[in-house]
Amino acid sequence: MNTMIRFGMVAALVAAAGIVRGADEKPLDAAARAKVIAPFLEEQTVAILHVDFTRLDLGATLDEVVRLVPETQPQMAVGKAAGTATLAAFNQAGGRDVYIFVTLAGSLSEIDLLYVVLPLSPGANQDVLAGMVRQCNPPAFAASERVGDVLMVGSRATINRLKSLPPVSERKISPDIEKAFAAAGDTAAQLLVLPPEYSRRVIAEMMPTLPEEVGGGPSSVLTDGLRWAAVGVDLPPKLALRVTIQSKDNAAAEALEKELAVLWQKLGENEEVRRSVPDLQRTAKVLAPQAQGDRLVLVLDEAHQGAAALVDALRPPYLEEKALYDQFHLDEPWDSPNNKKLIDRMSSAYRSPGSKLTEPGRTNYVVAVGQGTVFGEKEGVKIKDITDGTSNTLMLVEVDDDHAVIWTKPDDLPFDPKQPNKGLGGLWGDDSFLTTFCDGSVRVIKRNVDPETLRRLFIRNDGQPVKDF
């Protein structure tokens, strides 16, 4: 797989995450949002992410990325098809809003940490919607159940626990939920961070003093400074980010502002951070929230030129990769005298953290090549040719070190339908491997998955799509 395809893979992952626009906006009703999720709130709920999928426009966002960073135009073009197809399928099934909860009420395993609540529009296909959520993490989202006009998706234990919650009228729902939604603003995506009351007591008892690595001082700076936080995001045509941190009082907000400044300074002392973000001081200035009464507030929007300033601050690391790309002679073989010199300069993003390789220039992220795979034809495969569905077909896999390839060489993983797991796994303790599907979703698969299931995941058009595994 050559350099251009690898850059495209990264763009596809970013694009498929979903992007926000301002069209079809509905007036903010923080109370209504809080009311929707109240029946599913637990005392141990620590975070909630809400996304309004009626305000997603992939094309507009990628165009804005190109406007801010013109060098990304080739990569952004690759990601449009997969992301657009996924969003279209979700909308066609009647998907609107999605609420993703993070909870500590379960076993604290990955399976029980998350659950999803989807308000259903009239005529919504709940089976399709549940299936799309399940594809993100099959074990964590194995069960689904409809309650009125809302669909719950999570593990069976989580669903049963939510069903046993007392009615809202018999529980005390924190007013912070509505306040946080209001603080996030009339945006298409909001993230609420809600530390439980008992967490402050635990921190005070177990860690009265913060570690020196983050500046030291009393932990009350954190427990009093962060009662809840809200992040609101809008992307084209209303590019904006708003962060609000609610503190106990004005003094607590000011103390947290100072502590965050110390933390930025400590980060600047880390060599790896300095290498990744050379102009950390400028980045910190853009991202540092300011105390406003009993809150800390950060606003990045067009009026404040925040997005452009952030991109500008982060640009030097990006240009290092752009400079590398520009040195390739694309009209020459990968191992020409010029191009061969660049092998050792492979970006660290192309090496798996689980790799034990010491020689430079080899990547663990490859595509499978062979009959029926996405990259198994001499000519490029179009989206319409993936007849088993983009969400059911593997595109990119993580291979063991023995099958790692030179990152610039058109050499990948030969697909053997009789041994579909050959070369996969071996980097992590549980013998799993990372994958990217053609819809851009990233999933973890166990190496001991049924071989026939894995074979069908690699094949794009055998008429046997795998929806659950």
C-alpha cells in the first residue's frame, strides 16, 4: 500500500467520525434535553455526549478543513464517500439524536462502561439503528430495548439495570444537567462531564495533595474547581467550540485557572510533548480557559478567530509531515535512490504501540490484498462495488511484526481465505488486533474469531455480510 493510500486511510478515519453543520437548527431547549435523558441517569453517570445527526454535513466540514489547511485537500477527498454513506444510512433509518452515557455503575469493564439512548422519530427502524450502534462495539452494545419513543442500547446487564431504575418522580435529578446543556449552547454536539458528589470525598481522602507532576498543591483546587464541565461544538458553517467549567465559587475558579497554567508549564518540560507541539506556549494561550465569575470559559469561534489560531499553533508538526511528503518523487519507484532515503523517516503514527520492531520504516497497518477484498482488483473498487456493505467489510488491519511492511512499498497482507487470520494479532496481551472497516469505523477483533466469520469480513461482495461477531 503506497504513501498516498496511507494518508487517505487517516483522512477516512477522521471524516467518518461525523461532522456538524448549522443548517436545520432547532432552538436550544436545555430543559427538554435534560428531560429526555432523566429516566436513564444513574448516580454514577460521569459523562454524556449528545449529537444531533440532523445537523451533520460531512462535505461542508471537509471543505472547511481544506480552507484552514490547504495541504490536506487530497486526504480529505478520500474520506467523503465512506462518511457520507454511513450518515445517509443512519438518517434513512430514522436516526436523529444520539446520547452516549459513560457510567461507573456496572462492573467497570469495557462492556459495562457505555450505553446509548436514541430518541426515535416516527417510523424509525429500531433494528437497523441498534445494529449500526452495535457495530461500533458488539460486546458493549449487544442488547437493545425500546422504552416508549426511546431506544436503549448496551450490554444486557446495563439494560436490565436501567429498567430497574425508580421513576424520575421518585429520584432527585441534579439540576446541573440542565445547566450544563445550557452552558454548552445551541450547538449540534455537547459533551457533559459530571463528577459524582462522592468522587470529591474520595479524592479529598485518598489524595489530599496533587502529584508534583501536575503542579502539586491541595487537591481541593480540582474538587472545588471542577463541579461539572460542558463542551459545545459546531462545525461549518458555524465553526465554534465553547468550553465551560463550573467551579464552587469565584475563588475556586481563579485557583483552577492558575493550576491549569502550571500544568501547561509542566507539559512544556516534557520532551515528547515539545517534539509533538513545538509552539506549546502559543497553543496553551489559545486553549487556556479564563475565569469569569464562578466559571472558567473558553470560546473558539470565527469572531475570536479561535479555530484559525489553533490550526496555526499546531501547524509546525503538520508541516513536518508535509515536508516529508513533498520530498517523495511520485513519478519514481518506491525504492528509487531518492525515495529509498525517506524510508527511515516514517511517521510514528504508522507504527503500532504494541510493536516490538527496532528497525525503522516498517508499518503494522496494512490492507489485505486478494480476490474479493477491497484492494484485490487491478482497478480501484468503488463504494457501489462493496455490495456486502461498507460497515460489514474490512479495509485496514493491524498485523504482527513478522508481517509488517516497508511503509512506502506497495506491499501488504496477502489474503488467504483458508487462513484468514494469518499475520493478525500477536502485538497485544489478549491477542487482539485493530481494524478499520470501509465505513471508517475502528474496531478490535480477537484473533481467535471464527475463521469463516473473518473470511466473510474480508470479502466485499460474496452476499454473506457479517452483521454480528
